[in-house]
Amino acid sequence: MATLSVRGRMGALLALLALATPGASGQVPAVPGGNAQAEASPAPAAMPAPAELRPEIRRKLEDATALRDRLASEESAPEFTPEDQALARRQADLLVYVYQAELETLSEQEAASRTRDEAKAKEAAWSGFDQPPPYSVLMLDDLQDALDAARTKIAAFESAQVQLQRDAVRFEADARQEKAAVRLAAEAVEKAKTPEDGAKAKSNQALAQLRQRVMDNRLAWSGLEFILAKTRLEASRSEAALLQRQIAKARDHGSFTPRDLEDVLERLRQSQQPLEREQQSILSDHEHWSRERDAAARALQQAKSDAATPAPEIDALIARLRAADAWLQTFRFRSYAVNTRGAISRYLSDLWKQRYVLVTNSDPEARRQALDLVGQSIERLQPVLAYLDGESDLAYAEERGQAARLDKLQGSTDQVRDYEQSAAEAYRARQEAVQKVRLFVDRTERTLRRWRDEHKVQLSLLGFKQRLGEFIAAAVGIGKSVWQFELFAVDDSIEIEGKAVAISRSVTFGKSVGAVLLFLLGYWLSGVFTQRFQHVLITRGGMDAPQANLFRRWLRAAFIVVLLLVVLDFMSIPLTAFAFLGGALAIGVGFGTQTLLKNFISGALILFERKIKVGDIVEVDGIVGTVTDVDVRSSTVRGFDGVETMLPNATFLENKVTNWTYTTPKLRRSVKVGVAYGSPSHRVSDILLECAGRHGLILGDPAPFVWFEDFGENSLVFGLYYWLEMHPSMSAYQIASDLRFMIEKRFAEDGIALAFPQRDVHVDTPRPLQIEIIPNRN
């Protein structure tokens, strides 16, 4: 490219300046620009035509050449001291080089001006293609490739202009420094007092003037290079503008026929044959160098084991082994590069079919799928490009290290140098292979991006309904990708022909959501079914409501467990998907659910044994009350004081339980009464039976009865025994209290006294008690 020639000449010039001006400053001013003479400006407002500048530059070149030749002779340059003559010779060489570069730049400027004028004329004259529409999409691709190349040149020329402006600022600063050096040298000539000092000062003055000429012409040359880059930039912009018009025309009247697709696919198929031949050649070369490497390794090992082997021979064997390793690495990468190009070429066949869908198919969903495949292909190429960038850096580092090794081969044998040179060629060949495959992958990636961008342009030109369809298709595509997003994968096994085959099942977001929705639907249906089942148990089965509700809840729990298993199987989610709960977590969960499982099983036993039912009056763990609920984990007992206590189901199996209403709700209770000694015992018995008979909640069958139980220390003890039919709303304590009130009233009416504790105190002393009267001291 042209910019490379510009940068190459500028780099060579800077290298010569580094040798010719050992004391020159290399600093670059921070602010670009600056004012210089007309011939030194990097971007002059009006530059003379190359034909006008060429004679003057040639004349100066002849003068500089004569000066260089004169300085080459030690006796032909009396104005310089012997010490300065060598420096002056280098400056003269540099001056000749700058003049030659200026002439070359002028020639390139003339050619660039013609190219620019032709490009502008072609752009202005173009009104359409020679052939009528429609235009093949392949022609559109060729135009797009040409536009990409033009844009690359535009970017390069713009970059060259920026760099040339910076160089001009630096050259201008150097020119000012040299002018100051010329003035100082002239003052030194005036101040010289001796002939020797005068000769030295004049020599320094002549050398400073020569340096000033070099710096001035270097600045002038940068101005010519800037104008050359600007001219080429204008030509490239005109070329790009014409290509853009042609692309717009071809796109508006473009077509993609099946014949075009077949031509592309055939071209891709034919491209595989050279790659196969190249791969065979690489394998053959790799085999050759593999044998060479083994032979070199054996020879080196044998030489090292022989103490008489001279060092140069060992060095040659080491270099031979290094060269073989370098070529093996190169051929391995070249094999990878060929395989990569072949795989991408084969994959491009499918991508071209997807592009055909993008261009010709009217189905938004089909276009969306094709666009997704193109986008996925672009993403897959990114790691390849990153890998190739790393390989390029590695190959460059190895090539640079081998070059440094070659520079240090002083005193080595020709054989060592040949082997090291072979290794350098191997690294160079590897670098070329890296650049070749990277260019291919990069071009493929840019082509795919262009296809995607073209589709976006097509979408922008669609009507509202079509854009809406595309939007819906894109939304559906996003929804599908989210739905099919894999949360994790689990290992499972299936039996095929009597053999267990390990497979991997994917648990996706869609499966999880579907399982949840299906479970919720089944949960709702189980609630509806169990509600109806409870109603049937009450209306047709004669079961009371609490017991029917208990059966409903347990039946629903069983349905939920079965539903969970059915949902997991229906959604193809194996139970091993929850194996991630294993290990320490599974142990923790096992200990944590131990009590829950125990109570669950205990509740199931209580339900099926029916020894404790809802409504039973029980006494367990010091709590007396009515069973109001038997749940999955615990049961609820409401005491006669209205306090509800939730007891774990395991409590009813592990502790002693008294069920007062297990076989019958009839319950015998008693009230104990103590009367004073001397009371009529039969009358007391009759009064007690009378009070029991008057209470409406005491059963007549079995009839109440009275027992004369004991002669107590302070009373005659009677016991009234009666039967009650217990139910949750009845309080045995309340009935006993009622009886006591009735008995106390009847005893008072009949004059029967309730006994209370009495004590008789007996004093027994051996002598009479002494009685003493103490007077009041007040």
C-alpha cells in the first residue's frame, strides 16, 4: 500500500538522522502545527506543480551529489577539518537521500493526481450499470468488498496525514535548532583569535550549515508527503462515494436466485480440493521433519554421552534439533490453519443458505432463525481470532528471538549458521501462516457482520405490519432461547437392549417453569377433587365433618406426592437432578427432616388405626382435652379451659394416652363428701342421689349410686358416682361444681353438718402448773 511506502521512507530517514546527528534532540513538541517557511509547510495553501519543482530539486540533488563525492576524497574538502569531514560525509549522504525521496514523492504525486482526477470524473459521470436490473447479490458482495478496501485505504491515509503533521512539527523544531546552531557557529568564527581556532570554527560553521540544509529539506519533504497522502485520500473518497452509489443501486434492484446460491456452493466445494492437497503436503513435510527431529535427538544424546565429542559438533546438533522443532511447530500450526479454513469453508455453505433465507424468505420466524445462526457464527469466530492474535504474538516473539540468536553467531561454524537460519525460516513461515489464516477468518467474520447489517437495513425499509411481524418473531425467538436456557445437566441412565446406557439430561428453564405450572394445575385439581370427596363422605358415607376433613387433607397430601413424581417424569426431569443435595447437605437435610418424617408416619398410623379421632377426649402428656385436628405433622387438643395445644403426632405413639371416649362417650365421675360424725348416714345417701337425679346432664342409665367409703379422722366419707355422656361442649368440672352447690344447700336444709378437722389437746405433767400473777408496771 501507498501508506506503507510513506512510512517506510520516513522510517529510513529517521534511522539515517539518528546516525548522522548524534547530538540532535529527539523531543517532539506537545502541540502539533507550527509556522515554517513556504517550502517547509506540511500542508501549504498553494504548492507548485511537481513539474515546476522537479528541475530545482534535481539541480540541488546534483550539487549534493557533487558535495558527497568531494567529501569522499580527503583532499577535496579544505573547509572541513579531518575530524568533521566524516560527519559532513554522512550529512551529505542524508541530503542526497532526501532529494531523491522528494523526486520520488513528486512522481507519485503526479500519478496520484491522475488517479484522483479519474476517480472524480468516474464518480461524476456514473449514472447506472450497463446491464439492466435485477442485479445479483454476488455483484453486490463484490462492490461491498471493494468499498471495504476503499474505507481501509481512507483510514490509512488519514492516519498517515496525522503522523506526517506530527513529524512536521518535530522537523520544524529541529530546523529552528539548527538555525540557532548556525548563528552560534558564525559568532564563534568572529571570535576566533588563532588560525587553528578559526579553521575549527569555520569547519563547525560549514557542518552546521549542512545540517540546516538537511533539516530544511527534510521538512519540505514531509510537506510533499502530506500532499501525496491528501491526494490519495481524495481519490479513495471519490472511489468510496462511487461504490456507495453503486451499492445503493444494486441493493434497490438486487436479487438472490437459486442459481446464484448454487454457484457460491460450487465455488466453496471446489475450494476444498486445494486445501486437501495442501494438507497432504503438510503431513508429508511433518513426517520428514519428525524423522529429522528424532535423528537429531539421538545424535545429540550420543554425542553428549561421548566425552571426546568436540563442542562445535554438539553446538551443530543442538542447532539441528532446534531447527527440526521449529519446523515441526510450523507444520503443526499450518495443519491447524488448513483444517480451520476447511471447516469454515464447509460451514459457510450452510451460512450461505441462511443468507438465502434472509434475502428471499418472507416468513419472519425463518428469517429470525437464520439471523440467529449468523449471529452465533460471528460469536464463534471471536475466540478463533483471539487465539490467532496470541499465536501471531508468539510467532513474532520466536522469530525475534531467533534473529537475536543469529546476530550472536560469531565464530560459529557454517553448519550451525545454516541450522539456525533454517529455524529462522521456520518461524517466519509460521508467522506467514498465522497471518494468512487470520486474514481469512477476519474476512469471513466481516462478511457475516455485513450480512447481518444488510438485514437490519432491509428491516428499516419494511412497512409497519412487516416490522411488527419481525418484532413478534424476534420476541418469540428471545422467549424460546430463554425457555430453552439450560439451568444445569444431570446424569441419568436408560436401558437399551438389556444394557444400562449413561445419558445426560438437560434441565432447562422451560422444563422447570412447565413443571411448576403443571404442578400448580394438578394442585388446584386435587383441591377440587378432595373437596368433592369430603362432601361425599359426609352426605353419603355418614362421616362427621371433622373426620371427613381429616381424610380430605391426608388424601390431598398423597395426591401432591404422586403429582410431584408424575410432573418430574412428564417433564423428563430425573430424580437424580436433585442429587446436588448430596454429601454434607444431604446429611444436614436428613437430620433436619428426621423429626418431620417421624411425625408424618405417626400421623398416618393414627389416621389408619383410628384409636384417636377428631372429637375424642384424651389425656396425654399431662394435657386433658378434645382432639380437634389430626394434621400431617401434629395434632391439636383443645383443653376444657379453651386453650389449644399442638402436640407432635409422635407423642401419641411414644407416651401413655388415655382416650376417655375411645369405645363409648359415657364417662363415670364422682364427688366426695365428708359429713360430721353423728349425721344420719342413710339420709345423707338419699340426699346425694336426689341431687344427682335433679341434674339434667347426669345419665339415668347407668343410674348414679352412693358408697359409704370410710370413717375418716374428722368425718364420715361418702362418694356419689354418676355417668356423663361426654362431648366437646361438656365440662365435667362444671357438673361436679353444680352437684356440690346442690349438696351444700340440701345439707343445710336438713341440718346435716359438713365435717371439718377437729383436734383434742391433752396435757400430762408430773406436777401442777405454776401460775404467777405479774403486776402491771404502768
